[in-house]
Amino acid sequence: MSGRVLRIELKRSAAPWAGLVILGGSLAFLYLINGLWWYGTAAWTAQWTSMALTTRCMLAYGWPIAVGLGALHGLRDSRSRMTELLTTTPLPAWRRAALPAGATAISLAAAFGLLVLWGAVQVALGSATYLPLGWLPISLVAALALVAGAVFGMGVARALPSVFTPPLLVLLFLMMTVLLRQNTDGELPSGIAPNRLAQLSPVTDVPREMLLTLSGAVHLGQTLWLLGLLATGFALLVAATRRARLLAVAPVLAGAALALLILPAAGRDTYVVDKAAATLVCDGPVCVTQVNRSRLPELAPRGKEALRALHDVLGDEAPNSVREDTELRALGDQRQLSGDVVLIDFDDPLIVRAAGAGMTRLLVAQGLSPNCQPITVREGGGVDIPAQSIAVSWALGDHQLEPLQKPDTDEYSQRAWANAKVAWEKLTALPPAEQRSRIAQAHAAALSCKNELAALTGETSP
């Protein structure tokens, strides 16, 4: 009997519409907006953890809507004026409440599951070779948040049967997600609220770094808090007296108290590095992270060739390894450079486009004239490509200046490349020993984040 009623609820009630709104809205948001989740190594279809975090950040609007839709569903009995009639039936109150709540939970969980499944299929069909299990709790907690929010909305609407209840709940939860939102643009998560309090919101920021994931303490604390929210919602659905409604608040308060004891106080303990993903895999002196292991066969021979060329130019001052950059930093912060290592970032557009001999040229350029300011799809950092082009063209014995990328046509770029050609002519007109000295000076200037082009032309570096 209960199974038949549940099927009727899934067919004829508002429960399926809640799932359709969440699924359709999330897909529309992802595909109609050309956001950062489409680009770089942390793109939502590039890696498993990035996919889980991106779909979970859809809760920024999905969680308040789920609460509001649950509240609308909770008003059904009062709108139809059947509350008193239903209380006279022999069916226990908890069973009457379980059927609509169960239908809503199934619909929302299935909708979010389909969203995650759609992302998982694309990740599996893509180039991802690293499969962590840490993405599962990220998605499971998100599904629990939708279910708990909807059931809580149903319970509040049953206790406060007013047409204003659903919009007020949506507004309340929307304000909560905004006020508790954390920004991950910095080295550590930051926001208005203290870190522990901020973690009561299940909404995550769009991932910007593929090596970052949520810690186990965050999963546990949020699960306890959401289970308390779910229990309170269901208790309000069942409650028939004022005393019972007051007691129904106990689970959510207990869940929040336990969560605040478990959730990390420090931002560094919230988003943590996936150590297995960040483990370096090496082919001789060329190393990449485990998550980018598939890039190593192509990169290794080019990296070794570049290191030999750098040793011919710089001698004992040359780098002795090529390594993927895994240093955590705030967006726009300078990179920590070392003369011993050629750092590469697979979010760098130049690296993404490089292949074959072009990759060798780029690695030599990065070794001779490394850029302090990062340039990725999320950062507008500057790279002195003219200076790098001069250095690598000289190192590889080119007869003329060969740009690392096609120069832009704007006035600023044209002026920069005109100055680079003048610097190239001045450099190549010098005696060989002086040329080598200028290249070494430019290398030292780059490591100190100074003007390499000034060093190449013999001017004083600012």
C-alpha cells in the first residue's frame, strides 16, 4: 500500500517538479554561462574532484530553491483544507509524513545524481587518468543538503501554514548562503563569517586548483548538521502540538553544535591538498603530478632536451630538473622561482598550445627567463614573451628573432616587439663572450623578478 501511494506521489504531486527544476536549472547554468568552470585543468569535465566541486557549487541557488519547493509541497494539506480530516485517519502521523517527504527526497536525490552522472560520463570520456575516491563524499553531502533542505521546508510550512512561508524560507536560505559564502581566490578560503560558521553552508566555490579538495572534517561536520536539519524537518511534519513543534527544534540545534565542534577553525584545514594527486611522478629529471601523469611521455623527452640546451648556455647555473608547479598561492601572487628548477603550469596557455619542438623552445625559454607573474585562465599575470623569445632564439642558435607566439596587432604589442627586435640586434652585434654574459644577467634578473629586457640590452634593471 505504501509503495503504491509513494508511486502516486512521484507521479502526481509536486515532488517530480522539484527534481526537474534542480536538474534543469543546474544544466542551464553550466551550459548557458561561459564560466571559468569550462577552462583550465580545474574545468568541471576535466577531473573528478573538479566535477564534484563544480556541481556542488550549483547549490548556491539550488539549496534555497529546494527549501522553497519543499515548503510549497508542505502547504498542500492546508491549501486543500484536509489537515483535520487527515488527523482522524488511523494511519500513523509519521507514515503520512514519510510518503510526501520520501517522494521529494527521491526526486531531488535522483536529479542531483543525474547531474553528477552527466559530469562523470564526460570526465570518464575525457583525458582524466586519475580516479580519486574523495569526490564521492563531496557529491553525497550535496545530495543530502538538497533533501534535508526540502524536508525542512516541508516541516516549517506544515507548522506555519502561510503563503508567505515559502518565499521567506527561500530568502532566508539565500541570505545564509551569501553571508556564509567563502571565496577561494586567496591562498586560504576567506569570507565574512568565521571559518567554522561558514562551513554550515554546503555551497562550495568554483574550483580553481585541481589539487584541492575538502577535508574529512568538513564532510563529517556538514553531514551531522544536515542530518539534524533533516530530522527537525521531519519532526515538524509529524508534530501535532505546540510542545512537539518546540521539541522538534532540538535535532537541528544538536546537529549544529556537534558540527561546530568538528568543522575546522582554520581555512588551511578546510580545502586541503589531495596528497595522492599531488605525488610527483618522474621520468629522470622531468616530474609531473599523479593527476597529470598522462602528460609525462610527451613532456619527458622535450624536458631532457631543454635541460641539455640550458646547460650549454648557463653551465653550472643551469636548472637540473623540470617540475610541475604545485605551490599553493593566492590568485595574482608571484611564483616562487628557483634557479635549479624549470617550473611548468598546465594552466599556462603557452604550455597548453605547445607541442613537439615548440615545447622544447618553451621549456628553454622558461629556464632562461622564468616569469614571476603567473599567467593562467584565471589570472592576468604578465609574461615578458619578447624577452623570453630573445633568450631562447639566442640559446638555440636562430639567425633571427623567433617569437614564442604570434605577436598581437595592438599598438602596445607592436611597440614591445619593435623594442625586442632592437634588443636582439644589439645583443647579436656583441662579441660571443659578452652575449653569453648578457644572457646570464637576464637569467639572474628574471629569477629576481626584474626586467630581463633591460639586462639583455645592458641597461640598468629597475
